[in-house]
Amino acid sequence: MKISKYIAFAFIGLLITNCGATEEDAKTNQKETSETIAKSNVSISGTIDKASNLKIYLYRFGQEKPDIIDSLVTDANGSFTFNKEQNGYEFLGVGSSLQKTAILLVNNGETVSLSGEEGNWGIGTKVTGSENSELITAYNNKRIEYSKKMQALQAEMQHTDPSDEVTKAALNAKGYDLQTEFDTFKYGFVDNNMNKPAVFAAMADLQDIIKDYDRLRGIEATMKKYLPNTLFAQSVTNKLKDADNYLAQQKLQQQQQAMPAGIGIGSVAPELNFKDPNGKSIALSSLKGQVVLLDFWASWCKPCRMENPNVVKLYNEYHEKGFTVYSISLDNNATKWQNAIAADGLIWPNHVSDLKGWSSAGAQIYKVNSIPQTYLIDADGKIIASGLRGQDLEQKLKEILG
């Protein structure tokens, strides 16, 4: 159980690490102060216990560095009031420094109240009057609670005798239960608040590329709706790009592992040369210069026949741009093979078969043991993908041929 000491502050850390380290690093933009705004539509007030005459700042987050949009000195009781003109949702912060800041997510017309002690301001701050700010605070408090418990388990584990397997197993079980409890809370928070910008608070905790992908897409849409053109929206988009790249790499590796030796991605496609229904020999290499879908199929193969309309559609769409199909049938009946070509409207001319069924020489060369099976071959005669069908094939052709 390796726990970073910063784990409790992943959300706040995203603001700070992306925006700067100190209030001196922040971009000052104090064109209007609290005193000069007579009629603002957002009010942020509160009391910081044991913090009389403390200079505090009102930060605005969302770009490379935060804006300091206001500042003041608390009164003798540690009380303060910021008034701000507001136009839509914004992430704001109130505190004496970026490291000691209460994070808010405010909208037009809100009256926000803050309270807490100076010693743990920004972590134990109580927030009312702003739904999204309250949601963020609740999420961060739960995360802090989870982090402290995990850190305590980690400390206990470090002081456990390495040979004490019983105690180690019990501590690991507690850690698993804590992780499960937090995951349940985390996913509940995301699902219940998907249409609120506060959902961003959980973004850093969505680390399972496959399990969390759809949720990240939802968060991206929400952030683009409520906080467009900010680092928050961009950070979700960047995370999804990383996820897409990872999934694409995994898919490529799976394809390569599934392909027989010598027929991997990047290798030259082995030659095929068989006769068409009219007895004319057609060599696969004769199509060099075009992007070729090598398609192993048969008239008796239902999944093959179901995919044929999609291949016809793509042939019609991309043929003029340099795409064609080399269909090799695993039929052993010439009439059924030719009837299927006609019935499915397979209008490309490159149909071949030796009519030997599963004993087809072509299938043996490519070690095909199930159909449909496809290989996409580039204009230089090299294999660039395998097993593509449906939308995956369409997307690949769009990438290559536009």
C-alpha cells in the first residue's frame, strides 16, 4: 500500500501545480476591489478564527496562472467580505496563500459563507451558500479522511514484522476495504453530479482507463459546457487523449500477438495468387499502389455476410481515393460462392478462391482459423492492421484516405 503524502490534495494540487507556487507567482488583476463594487452579484464572506489583521487574497483559477482579483485584511475578529461581479461559473480561492486556500466554485447570484481556523484553512473550511462549492468541499473532506486512514495503515505495515504474514494479510484486507469504500463513494459522487461542474473534483481519482473512460467523457462534456477554454476542461481532454493512445497501443499489441509470425504489423503481406469465378488469376501484389482490404470470407459464414454491406459502403466511399478489396473465399462450392457475391452486391473485381474450404492455400499461408478475418494493406504492400470491421475499419480508412 504505497500512499503519497499528497494524495489527499489531488484536486487542490491540480489548481496549484498548474497555476503557480505562491501568491507572488499569481497574476495580479485587481482592476476592481471589493470596496468599489457597489452592486456585485456574488458575495463571499466569512471568519478565519485566530486570524485578525491577516492579509488574504481572492484568486481566480482557470488559466496557466491564477489571477489575484482582490485582496483585503481581515478585521479584529478575522472576518472578511469579498464582493465580485460574476459571469457564469468560476473556480475561486480565498486564503492567505495558494497553499492555504479554500477552493470555491461559484455561479451568478450566490452568497457564500466560509468559516474555519487559520491553522487548517483550506482543508477544514466549512462552506455554505454555493451548491458546487459545498459538493467540492464534501468530496475533498471524504478524500482526506480516506487518505489519513490509508496512511495510518501504511505506517502500521511498516512497523510490522516482515515474517508476520497474519498481521500483514489483515492490514492488506483493511486497505482493500478502505479502497472499495472510497471507490463506491467516488463513483457515486461522479454519477450523481455528472451534470454539475463540481464533478471535476473527482477527475484526478479516475485512473482506470477502461472502467472510467465513459465517465471521463461525461466530465469532459460538463466542463466544456460550464467552464470552456480553461485548464480544467483541457485537463480532462488531455487525460482522454492519453487514454485513447493507451487503448490504441493495447489494441495494436493484441493484434500483433494474434497474428502468426511473418504476418505482423509492418511486414510485407505474403503473396496470394488465385483464380476468380471466370478462371482469371489475380495476384494480391497486382493491387500494389492501393490500400487493400484482404478479406477472408465464405458464402456459408453468417458473420461474414452481415459485414458485407459495410464493406460495400466503404468501397463505394473510398474506391476513388485508392481503396479496394481482395476477397478470398473459403467456399468449396462455386455456385454458392458466385451467388453470394451477386446477392451481397460485392462489386469489386478481386474475388478469388481455390474452392478448398478450410484447406484453402490462402488460409494456410495466413494461418486463418476463423472467419471473417481481415488484413489492411497499405499502398506499399505492408500490413498496417488486422481484424478491422465495422466502425473500426471505417475510422482507419478515414485516417488514411481522408
